Amino acid sequence: MACYLTTGKHMSIYTSVLTVLLLLGITAPIALAFGFGGATAARSQIAPLRWFGKTYIAIVRGVPDIAFFLFFVIALDQAVEYLRHKVLCPDWEAPIRQGNDFVVCQAAKMPLGNAPQWVHESYGFGLAVVTFAIVFGAFAANVLFGAMRAVPKAQLETAEAYGMSQHQTFWRILVPQMWVYALPGLSNLWMVLIKATPLLFLLGVEDIVYWARELGGTKTPRFTDYPHGDWRMWYFLALLVFYLLFTRVSEIVLGRIMSRLTSGQATSGGEAQRKAAA
Amino acid sequence: MSCLQTIEDYGLRAVGIGERLLPREDFTLCHQFTLIGSGMIWNVYFGLVALTLGFFLATALAMGKASSRALFRKPCEWFIFLFRGSPLFIQFFFAYFLFLNLKSVHPFFEPFTAAWLGALVVLFFNTAAYSAEIFYGALLSIPKGDIEAADAYGLSGWSRFKRVIWPTMLRLAWPGYTNEAIFLFQSTALVFFSGFPAWQQRGDALYYASYFADKTFNPFVPYPILAFYFILLTLVVISVFGLVNKRLNRHLPQNTRQKIRLRPNLIR
């Protein structure tokens, strides 16, 4: 049994767990950066920048659901190929859109047709990361924009009274204080992000859902050394437990961070901490 | 063939009434509209039944979670955590294979492997857990004065719950609950996409939409039709829940009434 669970195929399910963690690890900071950029842009003094930020945030309210995920991957893929096509094959005559087909020249194919397997896989993974980052970045921007407005006005006015410039006020007063207001929203977003990872399966990346279906399926003695019945139930149970544990750990860690951030803040949480200590 | 004929043939195809064979060529817009709309019957069925049953379980779970006795509180907390802490996608897969295994133990579980019951059970538990969390939050934010007033009037136990706590809880939770309902209807699209197989090609709207997308190689027609139907469904849900919201708030002055704010969620 122990031997069976360490066969080559099973190693790939463990790697795919790492894929999921990697996706989370890469996406979360990028999405946060996107969100920070979006929120800062929405507060900007320069009108076009402000419009851009507001539009980006408005996506959150407007279009719901997996539609994003199904749409962005195709759109990004086609956009990249279109740009490469324009640059690499300037003397191509035929139209790119032929009915329902999207035709570009061989050199513009992304990834190249003769590229090794791993390039294809990491290209798909990269597209997934960008898609997740764009979608969750918009959500994060919404949260951070709200948090920046929640910082008490008096704090900013005091900073101005001390002679700080716009730039200084933003980085020294607003940014350090906004996190406590942003954290509930951000931690909610993190939970949603964790639960969105099985969607990788829909995007065509060979993730844990894919492997659980593959490996759990009935094995007959003819094709494998380890025949077993339908074990998919157990594989999915393992996935379920994995996600539950992950959520639980995140909850605990985020709780810790929250209590650290709250200390010394002018909120009711900070007040409660002061009273408890006294 | 006229469009009326198509509607007659395929209007109830998703529940097995009408033409047996799906159209194989010459897909008209009418075909797509009719079949995808016919699939919506399933989405409405899943959403409506799960929501109605889930409402009662959610109330019970919320009361349990707010209980001071660990005997009631712990199981409710665990139930809510179990269904809110894991992706619905995985829950569907797991439930399907669980029921498949149980079927071989006892024939009682036979109907559970079909989508109409098996997927319904998952959606029912799932929406109950999510709504219970919303109700629990509302339960905690009932103004202290309301309960004290109920005590002063000599209300206790069941009558205090029925006349004071429950209506107030519903009123406070309603905007959140509306979003949950909309979201539940949207997640019914996952049923045939994950796990549960469609029997005799009787699928939901997304099933037929992907059928057309596969056959015509053109996703830009069936998916917008699907989106159109879902937007329609969402509008119906919003207006019905808006009516209930109005009734729940009818004793309050105009300016303190809670408006329903639409906050689309991403995924569960």
C-alpha cells in the first residue's frame, strides 16, 4: 500500500498539489499589487488614471462568475498570438479571423508547435496565473479602495498640519493604517481564492482534480500492477480534507495577523485590546 | 420547420418529453434558444428546491451555532465549516463517488447517483451552510433592546423566537440572503459540469450550451444565450426577494429601511 502510493503516477498528484500552492503563492502577491495599483489609480488626481482605476474596480460589480475565467484565458491567448503575428509575419496576406477559426502564421504560435512539453504546460499555467491575478486584483482593488477611505480623515489632516507632502502622507500615514480596515476583506478574498483553485481543472491545467479522477478510476490487472476498484471517492475525500485543513490554517494565521494589526489602532478592536491589557 | 414546431419538440426535452434525438445539423438560433431554455428547467428546479429546504435547515443551524450549549453548538459549527471551507466543485465530485459506492452496499442509494437527487442534496447542504452563517451573523446583531423588550412583555421560549427574534433576524439577514440566493442559482450550472452525468442527454442549460459550442465550434452564440437566461433568472430572484424585503421592513420608517445591495460573488 505504502509502496503503491509512491508510484510515479502518484508522484504527479503530489506535484500537482505543489502546482496549486505555487499558483496561490504567485497569484496572491501579484493580485495584491494589481489591487494596490488599481486603488491608488482610483484615488489619483489625474483624471484618466482615475477613470482607469474606477473602470477596473467596476468590473468587480459588473460581470460575475466563472465567465471571467473562461473568457480571459481565450482572450489573452488570442491577444498574445495576434501581437506576435503582427511583429513576426508582417507580409502575411490572409485575414486572421476566418469564420470561427483564429489563424496565425506558424512562427507566431504560442507556444511554438515544436516546443517541448514543459513549455506548453508552463504557458498554460502562466495564463492561469495572469487570469487569476487580473480577476482577483480587481476584487482586491475594491477592498483596498474602501480601506483607504476608511482611514479617519483627522489622521490625514494632522499629517498635513505637520507639513507632510501628499506623497509622504500617503506612504507614512495612509498605507500603514489602511491594512487593518482592509484585512477582513482581504482574508475573505484569500478564502475565495483558495476555493477557486479547482477551476484550474477547467482551464486545462493537469491539477489535483484531474489526477484524482485519473488515479481513482478502476484499475484492472491487465493494465497495471496494482488493480483496485473505484477509489475516486477516497481521492476526492483526501482533496476535501486538504482544502478544509488549508482553510483552517489560513483562518488561524489571518486571525493572528488581525490581532497584531489591531494593536494601537483607533478602532473598537484596538480599544478592546487596550482594555484587556489594562 | 417553424420555430413553434421546434419549441413543441424540444421545449421540455431536458425532462425527457418530446423529440428523443437532439438536432445534429442545421442549428438555428431557435434550436439553441429552445434547448438551452429547456435546460434551465433543471437550474430552476435545483435552485428552488435547495433554497426552500435549505432555508429551514439554515435557521436551525444558525440557532444551533448561537446556542450556549456545546452539544448543539459544536455539530453546527462543524457542519458550516465543512461546507463553507471546501470548494463546491470538490463537494460535487466527492458526493457523486460516495453515492456510487453506497449504491453497491444498499439499493436505497440508487436514486442518489442521479443528478436530480444527489446533486440536490449537495446543493441543499451547501446553501444551508452558507445561509446559516448569514443568519448567525444577523442573530448576533439583533439590537439588545429588542430582546429586552420581549422579555419585559413576558415573552419567552418559542413565542419570543417566533415573534421577535426570527423576524428581526430575517430582516437583518435579508440583503445578504438575497445575494446567496442569486449565487446559488448560478452555481447550479456546476451540476452537470462536474461529477453527475446527464442521463439520456437530459442536462441543464450549461450542458446544452456546451453541446452547441462543441457542434458548431462557435462559443459566441450559445454562451451569451446562457448568460441571457441567467440574467433573466437573477432579475426574477431580485424582484421576488425585494418584495419579501419590503414586507420584512414594513414597520420601519422609510429612511432606516435596508436596501438590497447586489454584491456578486466569484466562486464557492
